[in-house]
Amino acid sequence: MLKRISAAVLAGLTAMAVTACGSGGGGASGGSSGADVITMGFSQVGAESGWRTANTKSVQDAAKEAGITLKFSDAQQKQENQIKAIRSYIQQRVDVIAFSPVVESGWDTVLKEAKDANIPVILTDRAVDSPDKSLYKTFLGSDFVEEGKKAGTWLVEEYKDSTDPVNIVELQGTTGSAPANDRRDGFQEVIKADPKFKVIASQTGDFTRAKGKEVMEAFLKANPDIDVLYAHNDDMGLGAIEAIEGAGKVPGQDIKIITVDAVKDGMQALADGKISFIVECSPLLGPQLMDLAKKVVAGEQVPDRVVTEETTFTQEQAKEVLSTRQY
Ligand code: AHR
């Protein structure tokens, strides 16, 4: 009797699990068939910054809104955790996998596994450096090189009348990540035209406030004449502000600060005059991601690349828009 009940319970649970997995209803999907609900496996980088928190919320809210079942995992900034999550999504036969790769390289094997299982992959936010573009359907996110160029262009304009050397320190994002590589390269491309711009120190702050503070403290100790800080995100810039104030200097005056993202805390510091200029990087990718997922699962064509629209903010502009910022 007990055996019979257990078997019935097990059969029921199995049926529930399959239903929860849903299906894309054919097309490019490798997921189980039978239901209309799409299941997406999403591997997030982590929770390292205000940007990331806003991005996670955008993805979760948009999935709910679109009626997509979301299996979400946080990789805590570790590539091996993302690879494990992707493999588990393949095993669960989700309809589509989306992920924001913590670093650019080292994805080919797991992406091939997804392709062999006929499960489409969408890259969101960050790119991979794989030459085989057939391993993913599309890449949705910002143009990070362009963001670096915008930061450099503001700097060149700001110092256009000065002939003195401009000593810059750079807080880079996570080593090996697309935004760290591209924001560094885009910035360099613009400032290299004038030799007065010198990057005197450059180190990763891993996109976090705590690391930004720690590295900036070391920069300040080693370099008495810093004119400009270029931080690859607001959080590292905000940590650096604490270090600059701790060293008895005035952020925004003694040291000009350029950051990327435009999250609320960054915009507040910009409006307060502590940051000098912010290049926007929008984390609100959720709705576009869900649209792309539906198309990909239905077997429709999607563009190889979908670039997010973004702007820049001066201190005056920050004061105007601060109250209406969504993140
Ligand atoms: O990949 C986007 C970057 O990652 C954001 O600029 C940064 O804040 C985040 O951690």
C-alpha cells in the first residue's frame, strides 16, 4: 500500500516538474514539448554593483510580465559557477538559456554542449570572444567601446585649453570581462591622440565599491599628483570617493572623476559635484531579452547584435533627471 502511494506521489511530482519546465512549442527550442510556457535558464554574473541589482530586477520583472518561467542563478562572479548553471539548464531541457558572461573567454565547450542539445543561447550584457558565432543566437547589450570613447571625449574637451600633463588613474572592471577590456580600449583610443594625457596607474577594482576604495587608497599613497580618476563603473567611483575624502582631498575638485553606469547613487554624487561626468550604461535589458527569447524559441530570425541606447550626464543634467531615475 505504502509502495503504491509513494509511486503515485512520485508520478505526480514528475508530471509537475515537467510542466514547470514548459516548452517553446517547437522552433529552435530543445526544451520538452507539450505546453506553451517558455522556460528560460538565466545565469547572472553576481550582485557586485548597483547596476547588477537593477539588471537582475529588470530580468525577473520582465519574465513575469512576459509569462516566461525563469530559472535564475547567481554565479558570484565565478566562471565555473556559470558553466555549472548552464550545464544544469541543459540537463533540465529549458527552452532557452540566457547569460551575462563574467569574462570573455573560455565558453566554447559549454556553448557547444547547448548547441548539441538544440537549446538556443542568448548573450545579455556582456560578450564572449568565441570566433564561432553559431554558438549563440544574439547578443543584447551596450557598446562598451563606445562608452570608453565617450569618457575619453569628455576628458579631452575638459582639458582642451591646458598644456600641462594630465595624470590619470584608472579603476578597471573585472579582469578579462568585456566591459573592462572595452572601456579601457575605447578610452585609450581617444586620449592617445594627445601625449599630455598619461595613465599613471591602472588596476582592477572588480566593479565593487569596497575594492574601488581599497585600490584608490593605494593609488593615492603611491601617486601624489593625481588629476583624474577614470572608474569603469559608479560603484568603484563611489568607493574611491571615500578614499579621496579619507586622504583629505576634495573629489570633483582636487581629483576629477569620470564613471560609467549612471545608477542613482552615482547620479547623486554627480549632482553633488563629487563626480564630474557619467557615461550611461543601461541595466534595463529585461523586456528586450524576453522579446528576443520568444522569437528565438519560435524559430524566428533575430539580429546578431542588439545594442542598447544610452546617453551621458554632466553635473547639471544629473540634477535635472535625478528624481526620475528608475534605478
Ligand atoms: O557588464 C556591465 C557592468 O557590470 C556594469 O557597468 C557594472 O557596474 C557591472 O558590474
